[in-house]
Amino acid sequence: MAKDVVIVTGACGRIGTALVHRLGEKYAIAGCELEHAIYASKKEELIPVDLTSDASVAQAFRHIREYYGGRIISCIHLAAYYSFAEKESPLYEKVTVRGTERLLRALQGFEVEQFIFTSTMLVHAPSKPGVPIREDSPISPSWPYPRSKVETEELIHQIRGKIPTVVLRIAGVYDDLCHSIPISHQIQRIYEKQFNAHFFAGNLEHGASFLHMDDLVDAIVSAVEKRKELPGETSLLLGEPKTLSYDALQKKISLLLYGSEIHTYSLPKWFAKLGAVLQCAFSFRHKPFIRPWMIDIADDHYELDIQKARTLLGWEPHRDLSTSLAQMIEKLIKNPKDWYRENHL
């Protein structure tokens, strides 16, 4: 008996690879990636597709129809543009927004039981400690990356047709090796005993929710399996319910590395931004991670109410960042060179 078909865009990315590994046990996976991606799991067929090209998307879906038929139980759309290196980029519109439009229009000719879009918790306005964000909390993205997700969410609502949709607003993703840009740089600053490790722009009691890769994959798999039970359109926040403050993270990392807690000082934003400008101006070989535009959002606070995901998906995170930090630090101490390479430091 032929397996049901699941499409995964961005199938060779970090999330895509983990997801394909799980779903490939039960479903036939059509993984969509850029043409230059030549590696793939044995549990999928890799279909070259450039979401910025009408011709490429059309060709990919001709192939899908010919080899997989006209029924798709879920299309999980992970592919998007994201970069900490720059604030503005035309690729947010070109890849994330218009790429999703091409994908959804191509799917209209199929029998599709579900379309899952991976958005971000950052589409919401920041909150305050003790005030968790819910799915109906205000939408107010503060920079182009989450703004592109908001535009795409609106587009999906407009052109989905009869396709049931699930929008997952995901917290920052990490795993046992870290693989989180903000966390890995925070660890690096403390590990190397950098002078700027002792300073933070804004409120030290603010922080952001994170989510372990395994828990994210569990949530997506549950959404696929419960697709017939979900509303025609739904949005879900996914993250750990406990948000660690920046200061708590600093102390935890320092304690794990050196057995003592680091003291961190809060800087006025104007002063921190001036420092970031000067660092960028006089760094000729490697630009620093902290860019001036990041200062304005450095202490935005995100803690999440995940009750809706609990109810609809029967899902609960089984990992937490506080505990997982010990594994990250252990791997760093054991082999710093490999850890730095893994985290692109």
C-alpha cells in the first residue's frame, strides 16, 4: 500500500532534516530544496525548486503530480529568508512572501488536507514579565523578518482557498549542540571572557522564549496527525512556558563554565547603540554579532501562553533551556573547536 504524501519545503535545513527523519517512517516525503542542495536523507526524495521562480515551482509540481499523484495530506512550509547580518533585505519579500504565494497557488490544483506555515512568535508585540502572549495578542512586528511573516500569514488567509491551514508561531529553536545564534554568541562572550559579556542594552529581567528542536518536531508531527481534527484556519504559539531572563541566562552559563555567577550591567540604549556603531566601524575582518539596529529590540520580552497548542495538539514541551544549557556547555568544554564550527562562530 502506497504511503500518504507529505511535502516539506526547506527539507535540508536544520528543522527540515529533523522533521523528515521523523515523518519518513510513516509518510512518503517529497522534500523541496534549492537546486544547489545535493544532500538529502534516505527517507525522502529531494525535488529541486526555487520558490522565487514561477517556472521552477511549476516544474516541481508537475513532477509531484506525476510521481506522487494529486493527493497531499500535508505541505509543511519551512523555507524562508532569515538573517541576523542585515536588518533590511529584498529577499524577505522575494522568498518568504512571494515564495509562499507561488507554493500555495501551485497547491490549488491538488487535493491538500493541510498547509502548515512556520511563522514566529516575533509577529506579536513584546510583553512584560508575568504577562504571557496569546494567539490573539496584538500583532506588531518590529523588524523586517517578523514583518515578512505577518505579510505571509495574511496572504495565506487570502489565497488558501479550501486548503486547511495551520500557522505555527515558533519561539527561538535550539538543540543539544545549541544551534541558536543568540544563545551561542552569548555563551561565546562569557566563555572567552570578553569585556562586553558584562553589559546588556536594557532591562536585564526581560528575556525570550525558546524551544528545543525535538519538541518542535513533536508539535509539527502532532499537527499532521491531528489534521482532520483542527479548525480550517488556526494559529498556534509554540515555546517553553518558562522564559529565562537575560540575567538568569548569563548567570546560568557562567556558573556552568566557571563555577561562579557573572555580574551583568544594564546600559542605556543610546550608549549601547553608540558602542555597536563604533565596533562595526572598526572591525575590518569580522563584523561583531551585535549590530546597531539590534539594540532597539535587545530587551523585548516574550513569554508564551501555549494552552491552545496543549488543547488542540495534545502537545507539551519535554525539554527546557535551563536544563539543556548544561549539555551545550559540556559539549563546548569537551571539544571547543567542533562546538565553534557547529555554531558557525
